[in-house]
Amino acid sequence: MAAPMTLTSKSRASTTPTPKGAWKITFLLFLFMLVNFADKIVVGLAGVPIMTELNLTAEQFGLLGSSFFFLFSISAIVVGFVVNKVPTRWVLLVLALIWAVAQFPMVGTIGFTTLLICRIVLGAGEGPAASVAVHAVYKWFPDEKRAMPTAILSQGSAFGVILAVPALNFIIVSYGWHYAFGALGVVGLMWSAAWLWLGREGPLAEVESAALREQRVPYLQLLTSRTFVGCVAATFGAYWALSLGLTWFTPFLVKGLGFSQAQAGFISILPWIFGACVVLTTGFVSQMLMARGLSTRMARGVLGATPLVIGGGLMAAMAHVDGAAPRIALLVVGSGLCGSIYVVCPPMIGEFTPVAQRGAVMAIYGALYTLAGIIAPVVMGKMIQASGSMVEGYMSGFTINAVIMVISGLLGLALLWPNSERARLQAHQAVAPEFA
């Protein structure tokens, strides 16, 4: 039976240098996530013009928002097992090409069914994106240096909205929503060309060689560990808020609060600007706390889950204040605080998952928490459709989101113990798994 990692071995691990080129790859993967979220946000941003042109009800638009996630989880799991054996460099390239191709049919005149199918295909291509990108970047950084790269990847989502929304909204207002999709297709092709030229596989903990020499842990044991369950539960609540923001925030501003499409485009970036600050701060603080010797239970688990509870409380207050400005402020801060959990969960899972299984476990984690993306937009659509007024329907939907965030945060606080998880898994293996 192998002994748990000793202080001496941990100290040696902490001196692992960062390979040359790691930050270049991190920047390329940041752009990858930027394109990913620009693709996601475009339907919500163009929600009112799409509903008007295609004559969609709130429930139909909610279905359109959810359709993106129909194959999201399935493809994430399948590709997660693929990247255990296939270099992430080529998987990332194929995913980006799928995104680009799925956008171009919207440039022409289409109906609801075509739009629905294209969003399903796009979701299948984007489902594995985050987990594969994280798995790829972790091949360039040792465990104790992963918080900031993870935070930077997470910022691809924020900047994908902050940078894309003004540009896409200008195209929507000036030329129509169809061309916004075409512009995203072109950007996807540009990233694919850059990655083909500059993308490389990380030298740390090479998957192919690790798979041949290390002891694996049964997947059931990994997936039922309390920290894995806690990560899924906590991120589920955060992703509920994110999927509502992607689909319903701009329509809420236009139809619920009376802003114009141009005004709503600029307001729509506020949650992402605040969220970017939260994510970068979380990454910096987490890495600093670990450098000072705090356990990852505190430096990752508690740090990431607590803001979910606070954010849920703020969002619950929306229904009890009047006026557009207070409601927007509570929604921006409440939903933005969710960003902390995206920074800490991937490194926590990486702590106790053997290298050769990390790609699949990360993918399964992503597949489970993004199920919120299927449910949340439909629930909001039904709340709006069933309520006496549109604003009342939105408030009901955001209140449901608030309750889910608080519960998710509390579950995270109770379950996230990555440091003891790693020791437990090592203690139960005849040959120590290789963690990196």
C-alpha cells in the first residue's frame, strides 16, 4: 500500500518550473474560450430581433436557448475519453472548426427549425471546450501554479462577451442578426488557422506515457468522491445563472425594463466585467493562500463556494426592490460572484484525479454541471409565459435561480475537501496513482 504524499515530495513538486511557451499557449486557449462564449451569447443578444422575425413565443425562445445544451453533455463525455489518448492539440482544432461551420447557415434566410438544429450542432462542438482547454493548459503548469492559468481561461468567457457584445450588437443594429452569426464563423476560422500554426502539446505529465505506467483509480470511486460531487453541485448553480445571462439578460433589458437594443447591448456586458474582476481576484487570492501554506480546502473550496451563497442572497432581493437600476445592480453583482467557482473546481479535481484519467473526469464534471443550461432557459420561458406580467415572470425566474445558487453554495461548503480526497485515494491504491 502506498503512503500518502509526504511533505518532502510535495516540496519537490512545488519547485517544478513552468515550461517555456506555457503562457503563449494559455493566451491562445484564452482566445479559444473567448470565441466559445461569443458563440454562446449571440442568440441572447439578438433575442428580440430573432423572436420578432421568426414570431417566437417566450417558451419557444427558451427552447432555443436550451437546445444549445441538448448534445452538450454527451459530446463533452465522449470527447473527454478521447483526449485521454489523443493529443489535445488536434481535438481543439476540430472543435473550433465545428463552431465555425455551424454559424454560416444563419447568414441566409432560415426558419426556427434550421436555427434550432444549428444551435444543437454548435452545442455538440462546444460541449467539450472548457474541459479540453483546461486539460490542455494543465500539461503546461504544475499543480500549485494552476490557479492563475485557470482564471485566465475563465476570463475567455468574460472577454468573449465584453469584446464581442459591442461588435455583434453593432452588426445586429446596422446589418441584421444574420450577419452577426456569419462574423462569428469567420472569427472561428481565424482562430483555427492560428492554432494550427502555433498550438503545441504540453510537456508536463504527457498523457500517453502516463497512461502506460500509472495505476488508475476506478471511475466510480472518482465520480462519487465528495469533492467531485461538491464541484458538480456548486458549479450547477453558477451555470444556471450563466445560462440565463446568455439567453435572457438582453431580452430582460429590452422587453422587461424598456431599454433599446443598442442600450441593452452595452448594459449586457456589465455582469461579465464584474465577473472578470471576481475571477481574476479569486485566482490571485487562491494562489497566494496556497503559497502561504493554507490547505486547498480553504484556498480553493471555501474561497470558491462562499460567493455563491452571497450572490444568491443578492439575486433573491431583486423581486423586493423597484426601479431598473437597483435590479440591474443586484443581478450584475449576484450573478458575477458565481465566477469564483469556475476558478477553483478544475484545480481541485486535478488534485485527486490521476493524469491519464483527468481528461475524462474533467469532461464528465463539465457534462453534469452544464445540464443546468438545458433546464434554466426553459424554466425562465415558462415563468414569463405563465405570469400576469413580463416583469413578474422574470422576477420569478431570477428568484428560482437565487434559491438554486444558495443551495449549491452550501453544498460546496459542505463537500469540497480536495486535499483529504487525494490522500484517501493514494492510501487505497496498491501502486500510487500519478497526480500532476
